[in-house]
Amino acid sequence: MTTPVDLPTRNWCETATLARPERSYAVAGADGIAELLTAHPGSRVQVLGSRFSYPTLIDGTDAIALHLRSAGPRVIRLDRDAVTVTADCTLTEVWEHVRDWGLTLPVCPPVITEQTVAGALGTGTHAQGLGEGLLADAVLAVAYVGADGAEHEVTADDEEYGAFLLHLGSLGVLTRVTLAVRPNSRYHCAKYTTSGGELREGFAAWNRRSTQVKAWWWVEEDRAHVWEVRPLGSPGSPDPSGSSDLQGPQGSHRVADGATAAHSDAPHTDLNPILEATRARLGDDTGEHDDDAAPQRTVGRFFDYSDTTGDLVEIFRNGIPAPQINMEVGVPLDRFDEAAVALARVITASPFRMHYPVILRPTGPSRAWLSSAFGREVVWFGFVVYQRPDGSVPDGSVELLGEIQRELAALGGLPHWGKYFDADLFDLTALPRFEEFRTVRSRLDPQGRFLSPQVADLLRHRPVRPATAG
């Protein structure tokens, strides 16, 4: 057990302090974790991974900050059905390793893959696709060091399995994770822009016909940019030779349910005027007009868009970390139209103009007890407000996020745990397995050694502010 002076004690973008240097420790493996717990018997332990979570979720300023630093390879074992990695292995390392062997995980990668595997499970990281839930739904087994200092393993046959799939760092310190793998495949991503009305009418159907669908909705401009992804060579996508039996005039193709999607390698410029206006607004609010700045580059990716072909990593892993307030709420898919109408009303009435389109990512049912997607299909509505260099945000932005949460909560929406949200606006006890999670947590860690103040507060029963919809 060591106390190096170079361990990170702030969040990834250096806007919030998470721990104290003199109480930060790097440990390797189960023995090192057990030694740390024994050496500090009265202290709370806060694990710090890649530190991408919203800062209030992770607070080690009054605790021992534990940094996992594996001594050996972080990919421990790989066969044709599973890969076992250390908990501090990043998602980038996992996907790159299995891709080298022609494999992939049975879930779509998120846009940011520099987070650790343990952190991704801890907060409910997900991508999109009704055939999958969270990243955690690829988990076959989890090993962890508990409050007793011993290492334990949990599999799908164990009572507490669903608790570990979204653990909030409150059950112990993860040491190893085994994830399912499958043969890698190539896909075609058709990109097109449509109206908000067509989005509301067709979104559920688009998700039924494609393996992954992701959309970005400029609400005030009434334009939605859509990516539909299908296996290369399947109906509605080109065959591997590049031809398609769905080709129509001007390189377009008409797909099921009447929607017309762009099917061409030629760049499309229809979004460019909206992107220019969004960039200007973003620059005025943050003082950052440089097109090479991270927030501006996130918007710039949509200029001159065209269809793409590749595996899911090549298509979707395109995130650009930028200092921001990032909020996401999972709403039942069957209430998407109601949610879209409510959002349009609230956003257009606000004096604050959004820095980025509303991000729409549907997922199928998850087995993670604390996920909004537990047992149901959801649409994750994502919202971004970029911060100024001093960490501040424009007037009216936080107020708008509050109004959005209130509307989506009234439609059965529940928040993404690792992002910004106001817990007072949600009935977290509506999660079907909420009480079971609390029971498991109390049994595994009765003294609350792994329980951060924010998580402790979230897990208490609390009154919910009245919410209205419609």
C-alpha cells in the first residue's frame, strides 16, 4: 500500500475536488484492498476510477480514497464466450483487446470508453439498442472485496446479482469482472434528418426494424438527426459489396413504415445552418468560439454527415469529453410521444437556448435493480449544458433542466445515476427492486464503509415534490 503524490484527487475536468492527497492510496488486487480496510478500521472508503461521474456522486474528502492500480495485465483471460478483466480496466482496453480476436461484447459501446469497468457498472452506463440493456447486462460474474475484507464472487445465480449490476460503489470494492463476448460483426449506419413530428410518429417503429437507433433532436428548430444501424447485408442496408436492393432515386431508399433515409456516401449539408447557429450560441454562452475547443467539436461532428460502415465501436465510440452538466432520464418507450410533446413545450418556453440537441438512446429491459430500464424498454433523454472555463453555466440553464426533470418524472422517468439530477423530483422508490437493493446493501456493508454521503441520501426514503404532466 502506497501514497503517491500524483494520484488524481479531482474530477476528470478539474472542476471539483473529490479527495485529499494525503488520504489517497493506490492498491493492487484483493490483498491490497483488505490491507487498506484493516489499516483504517474507522474510515469510509471511496473508490476513485476515471472520475467521469457527476461530482456529487463521488465524495472522498472525508474518506480514504482508493485508486485501483492492477500490478499485472488488466485483461486476465479471454475465450470464445467470455472475457475476464480487472475492475480498473477501461472499456477502451476491453473492446480493443476482444476486437483483436474478432470478438466484441453483446452490447453497443457508449460514446465515452475511458471509464473503468467497475465505474461503468456502478453508475448504469449504457448505449442504445432495444436488443440490449445496460453495459452491465453483459456481466457474467463479479468479484469484490467486501466490508469483511474477504474477496467474494457473484454470478447470475446469486441473490444479489442484480444489485451488483448497478452498485453505486456501495457494496464493496470490485476486483474482477467477467463479461460475455460474441463474434464481432460489421454494420451499416444510415444517417438522415427529419422533422420533430416524424420523429414522434416513427421513433418506436424505427427501433423495431433496426438493431440500434440513436437520434439528436433540435427541438426549437423542429429537426431530428437519426442514425439507424443494421448488420451489413441485412434488409435495408447494403450488402458487403456496397450494393443495395433498396436503392431509389438520388441514392435514397424507402424503408419499412414509409420513412425515407439517406443512403449515400456523399456528404449531406442540410443540418449545416442549424449547426452554425448552435455553435454561435454555444460560443456566446461559454466565451469559447474556437472551433477546435471540445464543446465546439461535439457539434461540429454533424457537419457534412454521410452514412458509415464498420463495427459498433467504429460507428458509435465517438465521444469528446468536455466540461458540462450532463443529464439523462430514462422514460418508458411507450410514453415517448407524451414525453416529446412535454419537452417541446418546456424547451420552447424557456429563455435559455440549448447548447446541444436532445440525445435519444433507447434500450431494452435491464436486469440491474436500480436502473430506469429494469424490466422495461426505455428511451434515455439526454441533455447537455456546457460550462464556462470557471465552471459556471448560463442563466436559466439549470432551471430548464429542473423543469425537464419534473415533466419526465411525471411520465415514469427515472434518472441516470452517474449524471446530474435532482433526486427530490423523482420517486426512486418506484424502482421495483429498490427495497431489495437497500436490504442487500445493509447486509453486505452494515457500517456503511462504502456508502458516500450522496448515495446514502439517495437510498433513504424521501418525499417527492409534486410533478405534473401534460
